[in-house]
Amino acid sequence: MKLTILIFALLFTFTTYSKEPIKKMKLVTGSGNAGFTDGNSAELNKPIRFAAYKENSIIFADINNHAIRIVTIDGKVTTIVGGPDKEGYKDGPAETAKIKSPHGVAYDEKSDKIYIAEAGNHTIRVITKNAQGGFEVSTLAGNPNRVGFMDGQADSAKFVSPHAIVVCSDGGVAVADIGNARIRKIKDGMVSTLAGSGETGNEDGIPDKATFKYVMDIAADGEIIYVADAGSHLIRKIVPGKEVTTLTLKDTLSTPHGIAIDKDKNLYIADMGTHRILKIDKDGNVTTIAGTGESGSKLSELNKPAAVLVHGEYLWIADLYNHQIKVIEIE
């Protein structure tokens, strides 16, 4: 009898957890200490979100430096806007503009615009090129002096601590409005709600009746939006205008903080609670591809990973508490 139980337990283990080996990570940038330095020996202070950019580089939101920065695959960091001495709210040329606690960032290749989900000011900002070739910052939606919930004209709309933003297939942008427990959309100067009643929970159903708890990050696959719902430890799927559902996974998550998708429809999760990077295939199988799952410290491989991004041949990882950006090669 004991032998039968042991065999069953082993079979269960191997059907739940993948035998795929942990992939080797490569450090791109970050000394491991919090700081603010550009160049090839850069210092960061809690990099929290990514967006694919040009020439095998990415844009990232460096939350405690109140900055939006670029890093190339060979580790060179350049700051576009912000810095520790530029915390606040001010539009205009990037050299004098101010931002506060940027959490999300997105890049629209067609329009050459960079979008910021700015948690500290409860706004959505946009970075464009000016006539002189420099960067200019403006406010797309929201107002730091008007916090709450309101759809409608972008300049009168209200947000509460937006945490993530992605470009939609129709040219609009979707926003994870964590303080309002909703997924919002901005298009043609108007703000609307894609999903969420405003109540907190994990109820599926039609979009305006569904509930969320800490909509931490979002990823778009055409019109479909995937949500890392950190408070419910779930991955949700939004089909705009139709339904919200919860993915059935063959493992449990612990504070999924970042989400990304590849060309084969595999999802990648920065599972902050277990200090791991997970891969979810179309059948709901969950495998660990980076991180040991050990408690976070500077000696651990990952310390509260916050974001993932598929770009080029790499999966980019924001190692939040180690103040570093890392990559692993993916097929």
C-alpha cells in the first residue's frame, strides 16, 4: 500500500511540474545597489515595467528614480525623462519635465510614442519627439488634482494609481487602473472601461460585471487582454465586449506581478511571491524557467521579480529588489 501511494505521489509531481531545466540568466545592467547612473555601468532603483523599443533595446520604468530609461542588450542605459531630482508633475521638454513613480510603460512603433502609466500622479503621460529631435512630455489622460473614477473626455477622466499600460491593435491603449479595480482604455481622446465593475474580487462574466483584485499588469494578444491579478493570484482573460474568464492552470501562483506573451501564445509570469519566472503553455501547464524560489535577498538569483517582456531572442526580467535587469534566451 505504501509503495502504491509513493508511486502515485511521484506521478502527480511529474504531471504538475515540468522537468524543463532552469535557464541560465544573463545580467544586462544594474550593480545590485540602488542608484541613478547612466552608461555602461548603470545603477537603477527598482526597475518595474518594460516595453520593447528600437534596435534590440527596451524602455523601462525606474520607479524610485522617477524616470523612464532605455537599455540596450549590451547594457548601455540612457535616461529619456526624469530622475531623482525631477520627481513631480510638469509637462514640456524632457530636460525639464517631471514625473512621479512611473509604474507602466508602452511603446507604439507606428506613432513613435512612449506611454507612461504614472501611479504617483494618477495620470497617463505620453512622450513624443519634438521638431528639434528631442523628447517632449505631455498628459494624455487624467489629472493629479482629480483622483477617482470617471470615464469620458481624457482631460476630465479620473484614475487611481494606474500600474500598467499596453498598446492595443486598434491604436488605443489599455490601462491597468489598480486603484479602481478596472481595465480602462484610451482612444481618440476618450476614456472607457473595458472590464471591471469597480468592486474587488475574482468574479468572471460579462466585462462590466466582472471583478478584479489588484490588476497589476496586462499583456495584449490582438484584441484579447491578459491580466496578472496579483491580489487573487490568478491570470484573467478579457475578450472586450464579450467576457472575462480565469485561466485554468496546473499549478498555483503567488502574487503574479508581471505578464508577457510570445508568438506561440505562451504566457510568462514574474511570480513575485516565489521569486520565480514561470512559463504557462496553452494547456495550462506551468513550468519554472528562472529563479530558485528561495526567499529574496541579494544572494538569491531573483529578488521579487516585477516584470517580464519577450523581445528579440530574449525574455527580459525586471529584478526589482536587486535593482537589475536580466535576460534569458528563449527559442
